[in-house]
Amino acid sequence: MEIWKRYSEKEVSHSMAHYLQTVAQLKAEKGHARVGDIAEYLGVSKSGVTSMLRSLEKRGLVRHERYGCVELTDEGSGFASRTESSRRVLSMFLTEILGVAEDVATEDACMIEHLVSPEVSIELLRLTTFIRSKHPAAALFRDAYRTSPRSCKEHEPGACDLCGATCLRESLITPIGRAPVRI
């Protein structure tokens, strides 16, 4: 099966991941998570929360009795923890290594946190840890990266080994519809 078709096969959807993280967060802050708490935290209706909890319960990720507290199963807790860790690693990599603005990094990390494999997250963490280190090669890398060309226009057109004849950066910053592009 082609990779793009497997997107829907992920263990949890974006919404499910946020519900699991919210339950974990509320339990850490308040000691419990109730439907009303979850609804308020996420800015959604109580009926929407109840519906999502049914889906999560069918998948074995939460336990919830009507009018009672929501409990994460071991698997649900694992997903919440992994998703939160993945978001933190992605945010750190995007802001500290790539120099992306914090608001953009936070939004992008949130959108992809549940899609990135543990293997990729671990390697991003490893790379981030190394580049932030005091290792002489890391310092050289940071300096070289900061001064590297930001587009094909900053060096001989068509000479970019990565882009070839068409600048990838230019296609990435070209506005589509009404979407603003921040550089």
C-alpha cells in the first residue's frame, strides 16, 4: 500500500491524541478528569467529549463511566506520553536548531506530533542534543548553518545540488490561495 494511503491507519487521530493529552494533563493538575473539565480545557461541547470518549474507550485507551472520572488505560497513557514527548522534541528542534519562530514551531509540532514515528523522534532528539552540545563539531555546524544560503538566489542559480533547476524554497514560500507565508 502506498504511504499516503496509510495516513488513516495511524493508531490515533490528531483529535484523539489531544483528548488523551488533555486527560493526562488534567489528572496531573487536578487529580482527576471529568467530561466538563475536558470540554472546558479543549473548548468543545460536553456532548463532543462524550462522543470522543466512546471512541477512545472502544480502542481501549480510556475508561469512563457515565458521570464519573475519565481514566487512561496503560495504552492510553503511553500514547499521551509519547505524543507529548514528540511535540516537545519537535518544538525544540524547530526553534533551537532550525531557528523557526516559536509560534510557528508550536503550531507545526502540534500538527505532526502524533504522526512522527518514535524512531524519527529519537533521532531528532539525538541530533538536537548534539547540536546544542559544547562539542567542537557542533559549534562549527551551528556557525556554518547560520551563514549558509537561505535560497538558491544567494548562490549561482541552477548550481544547487539539492534543488536542481527549480528552487524548492521558492515553491514552498509561494502563497497558495489566501494562506499567508511567513519566512
